[in-house]
Amino acid sequence: MQRIKSGDAEIAFRVLGDGPPVFLLHPFPANHEFWLPVAQPLSTRYRVILPDLRGHGESGVGEGPATMEKHAADIARVMDAADIGRAPLIGVSIGGYALFEFWRKHRGRVAALGLCNTKAPADGPEARAARLQAANDVLERGTEPFFESMIPRLLGSTTREARPDLVEGALRMMRKMPPNHVAQVQRGMAERPDSVTTLRTINVPTLLVTGDEDVLTGVNEAELMRQHIAGSEMKVISKAGHYSAWEQTEQAMRILRQFLDGL
């Protein structure tokens, strides 16, 4: 892992392979390991950059909520450190939220976008309140009840029934986040702006990916983005939930490889 200073936090990232650069941003509350099963085969043709987003994995959280502005600034700093001016960026869930902000601030550095298992609207009042309550709960009771409660929402029913190894692997990634990091990342997501109006400004090749068992963002959210981003293409990974690239690595790898090879 390489480490850089970005604002008030240290950000860790890993680089695999050589060739044209591509960034892969993981979901909450995972870390860069989420992408390794896909990144390793991709790295035979691409230089794959795998950051731990602020507050996740080995990256620090800094002071206060981990806002989308902070995540976007961190991504720019990692690009600078890796000597990359412009690249395709692919993000899952919070990784997608960060990419909307990155597009608003640094669109000249975006060669293409992959928006996976994510959504453009901001949290409504109920969802925002639930995030803030979860932030308080992990500080009071620890992270384990929260992580356990997230599994049915993050992993599809097929994965939960047939792949206990993937369930345990997801929990292992989550457990690297201490309570304060979970809390500040949740608060940052609760604050994120609405990005629906941003969608119409996206004018680079855009891939939209979701899982057919994703109960958090799903096909409806991907379809909303497809209708607003001119020329975008949508792919649905079968037998997969919100962590679709983790759950169905082969499908995800083929979809990403086809998209990247076509740029």
C-alpha cells in the first residue's frame, strides 16, 4: 500500500499492473480488497489504482464528516501521486457518490465513468435520519451489530445462501473500520448533495451496473441514470445484490473489460 497526505487525512492506495490507468472505488463499509478479484485479471492489461476511501480500510478519516467534497479531493490527490492526468473512474455505492462530486469539480480528469450499484438522488429525510442514528449507535454500541445488520442489505439472497465465504469476506473487510470512521462516513453520506441534475452534464462514456437482487439501489436507480446520461449503457449482474462485483466476479470482470477495452 502507498500512502499520501490529503487534507487532514492519510489516504492509502494500491496499484496493480501496467498499462492505461483505471481507478476502482469500493463501496461502504468495505475497502480496496473488494475489487481485488476483478482487479487482478484486469491488471494484465491495465494499471489499476485501488484507493481505500477516506475512513475505510487503511485510510484515515480526518476531522468531522467524510463529505463527498473530501472524497473527491482525495481522489484527485491519489491521481496526482500516481502521475495520472486523466483516467476512467469506476465506483460502487459511495464510490459512485464520490464520482458525482469528482465530476463536478474535476471533469477534465474523467475519461469515462462506471457507476455501479449507486444512485443519483440525495437521501430523503428518513434515510438521512437513519444514517445519523446509525452513526450514533456505532459510537455507543460498537460496529458489530451494525455490520451484521448490513449483510442482508448488501449481499443478495443467492450469495447469502450459497456463498458463506463471500459473506465472511465482506464482514472481514467491514471490521477494519473503527466506530468513529463508520460514524463520520455515514454523516458524510447523509450530507451528500442531490446529483440528479448533474447526470445531464455527463458527456463521457458511462457504464451503469446493478445487481438483480440489489435492494438498496437496484435496476430502478440505474434506469434513472441511464435516462439522464446521454449514450450511457446499463448492465444487470444476475444473482447479485448491492456488492455485485464482489458476489459475481466473473460477470463483473467481463462487463468492465468490455467497457474499458472499447474506450
